Amino acid sequence: MPTIEDLMKANLLEVFNERDRERRRAAIGRTYVADVRFTDPEETVVGHDAVDAKAARLLDDSPEFAFTPEGSIHVVDDLGYLAWSFGPLGKPPVVRGVDIALVSNGLITRVYTLLLAG
């Protein structure tokens, strides 16, 4: 069973940083429950197809950008926290944020993304 740390890395790097749809879909299947709820400042989406579409849209809109983990992953009980940055490869990030996820039985059930100022 994957750890919360594994799932937080997969959410950021194997789903939201993955441009190959087949690899992203495989990661989605092993990272989230079928009815996962993903919430960010723009919207809440539910389910594997909606998370896939959200990641694809984000990556398509930012073709030269990548996510980079910032610091350690923090875990308390069933909750994971991972700070990240997003921007052009090799340049300062355009945005920073955090993902907070709830995990049950080895899969993410909820993800909240917060954007940070500065």
C-alpha cells in the first residue's frame, strides 16, 4: 500500500506534471478513489475523468511549465501536505501553492489546492 508521501508525490508529479495522457491516466487510477474530489480556487471537480481533464487543461495552457516540490511532505494521521512551485523550466516560478490531501485505504479521497501570494 502506498504511503501518504508516495500519494502526494504522485498527485503532483505523476498526475499534474505528466503530459502523456496514458501515463497520467494510469497514475490517476493508482492514486485516487473513483469519486475523488479536487478543489482549487477555480472549481471543484469530481472523479478520475474530471481530474484528468483538469490536469490536461493546466498543462496545455502552460506548455513550458513544470511543477516542482518545495520542501518536505508533511503528514498527520490521514492528511498530507506538499508545497510546490509552478513555472517555466529553469526560471523562477510563476506561482507557488500547496496541496492538502485526505487519504483512506491507500488512496486520496480529497485534494485541496491553495495558491500562495508572492
